[in-house]
Amino acid sequence: MSLLELEGVAAAYGQSQVLWNIDMAVERGAAVALIGRNGVGKTTLLNAIVGVHKLMAGRLRFDEADLTAMPAHGRARAGIGFVPQGRHVFAHLTVMENLTVGLAALAGRKAVKDSGIASHIFDLFPKLTEIRHRKAGLLSGGEQQQLAIGRALAGQPRLLLLDEPTEGIQPNVVQQIEQALRRIRAELGMTIVIVEQYLDFAWSFAEAYHVMQRGRIVRSGSTRTETADEISHLVNI
């Protein structure tokens, strides 16, 4: 059964339509890669899912509930976590203060106890323990990315969306992030959708993919039965 379902989703910036009739289903516990070159609508689609970009048409269902008209804070409280492109940590707040911001997603949620920052976040990202009192604006790109993921996890989401998690990150930190995401799936049972341009990362982590071109999904499939080389021409158009 799908955790997330999009049906006929369309979105625009003013008079310019950027998403066209998007149909997509994400199964519970799955890892899905949304791929395509810059400017094809991947970030807009994530923004539409989390509610920061209003749909002009279509429906969105999460855990069988229709969230189409629900505002962004309601979707966060429903269990949708988001790590935006560029991290967007609060530069003048410490690491711990940034993580505490993530607890806002727990407000009013049934069957979830707010017991502070979950210890597994520091287990996944030990570096955050070392730098917990440091201002986020002083962190490296890799440290900020770990913090942004940790902040999203603080809200105990069931679906985690990540927009370009490897962008601007040095290779050894990319490996750490990939390992952490694998543990998040295995240990927390979390469903993950990543927007990613680097096919090697997408194929090493996700088992399903959707290719976007010009605001539409033009191909979907399995990374287990298809190679990155087979679809690379679609991403480079």
C-alpha cells in the first residue's frame, strides 16, 4: 500500500505552469529517487508535496488521508519531513537550537511523545554531538547537511524528502550521509524520496526512480533491473 499518492498534480509560478499532470505513488518503506537535469520541476514537486507551493490542480494523499488543502505546518505534523536544497539551517542558532526547531512538527500529533531530541540522531551523526554548541553558520557544508537531516528527523516523520542531499558535499561526507540514510530506513522504517542529479548515488541508495523532463514524469522504473546508463540520456537532454 502506498504511503504517498499524487494524482494529476499541476503547479505554476504566476502564469507559467511548471508541473503537468504528475501521477506518482511511493510505497511504504521505499527509497525513491526523483532525477532529472536542473530546471525540470523536481524542487517544485517536493515543495508541492510539503505544502509550500500551492497546487493548481490534482490531489495529494498521505497515509490514505487527503492533504491537498492542508497547509505546510499541517503536513509536517502529519509526518512529512523535508530537507531543502541548500540546507537552510538557522545560521545564528546553535546546532542544538536548530534541532529543537524540528520538534515543532510533533505538536498535536497523536501517539507521538515529545521527549526532546531523539538520541538516534546523534548516533546517526556523531559529529553533531561534538559541535552541538556551535553556531550553524560556522559549520561546513557537510556539517550543515547532517544538521538539516537531523532537524527533519527531530520531528519523527514517516516520509523524509531530501532535495539534492549530496550537492556541494565532499565525497567522504556523502558516504556518511548515504550510510545514515540506509540506517534511517532499516532502523526507523522510514520512507525516503530524494531529488538527485548524480545517478551513481541514486542507484546505490534507491530501488525505484522517476525521471522528470519539462515538468512531467517521463519514465519510472527500478534501479535493480535497469542501469543508470540506460536512462542517462533522459537526464542529459
